[in-house]
Amino acid sequence: MLINSEPHQLRIMFTGLITAVGRIAQVQALHAGSNSGSRVVVQAPPEWLQGVALGDSICISGACMTVVELRPPSFAFDVSTESLARTTGIDVPGALVNLEQSLTLATKLGGHLVTGHVDGIGRVEDFVPVGESWHLAVRVPAELAKFFAYKGSITVNGVSLTVNRVVDEAQGSAVVHVNLIPHTLQNTNLHTLQAGCTVNLEVDVIARYVQRMLGAQPGHEAQSL
């Protein structure tokens, strides 16, 4: 557990409750060559960065990144080629990104515990209005399908959502269905989704530990998702 020098500051987790939507203003290679990571500059709403310091963690559409440059209302983070290969939408100039500052000991936990570690990339199968809300269906990779359950939690682009239905498929993948209320659409980048889009996914941390306990075997080495 990492606690910084500020009193009552716990900088390790997020809630999945988006507090702002920013826009990627600039993407620049960190060095020459095809394997270069990127420095990404994000334009945030005025005053949103109040209290943020260099080295703090911010969740960018589901991916935990470290602030390396701070020029309010903009900030920058560096992202490696490995992270770029495992995420989507965090290095696209002009793209909207969901923002959340990390938890403190005084933060109200209204969503669920989110680590900011993207477990995989999902693909939007359907995104249509149903009454006053919207129905979102996301195809999740086979290695993640077992972690999602009816009324459980899923993080999509950093947003904490409740699973309404899970449809398992023969090839091992699954389609996870959720309902989005108007407030969620108005205060996140999820309103930009359409069929075929890719999204960052994180499984519920409790499901992760349950799977580990059930699957632990002598001599077996736990692997990352």
C-alpha cells in the first residue's frame, strides 16, 4: 500500500465514478523509433486539476497514468508501447477521455474498487436507446468472460457499471449487457460509442481474487490476465 506524504491521502485506487471528461490535445513520441512510447497532453476542465501534483495518479479512460507535466488546465502523462498495445483510445489526438483522480481516505466510495489496470479490450456489439436509457452490449475476450456475472461490476473506459446480463458463447467469449442512464452518458465519453468501437475493460478486483483462490494449485504460477 502506497501512502504519499500528504495527510489522509491514499493514492492507489479509483471508484469508477468519472469526475470530468478531458480531450487529448497532443501526442508526441518520447524518442525516435517504432518502439517509442508517447507523451500525451490532456486538456481538462477549468479547476479540475486543483489539488493534483506531479507524480499523482489519474485514471484515463480506465488506465492509471502518472502526471509528469502539470500546466493547468492541461496535464501530461507518459505511456509505454506495452501499455499502448493493451489499451485503446488514450493516445488519439482530439479524443474525449474519462478522468478520475485517485482515491483519498476522505473520498466517498460510490462505485466499486477500480485499480486502473486495463485487463483487456472489448468491442461494442450494440448501443441503442431503450426508453429513457441506453443499452450497451460489449463482447469481452475469452480470458475475461469468467469474471463477469449478473449484477456484478464491470469497468468500461474507467466507468463503473452494473452487469444486467451475460451471454456466453461457444468460442469462450461472452457478451456483457449493461444499461446506461442519461446522467452517465452526459458525464462520460460513453455517449461517443457505436457498434464496432473498442473499449478498455477492467474486471472486478473481488472476482479476480476469487478466481485465484479457486484455481490455485501446487506448482502453478499465477499469470496476468
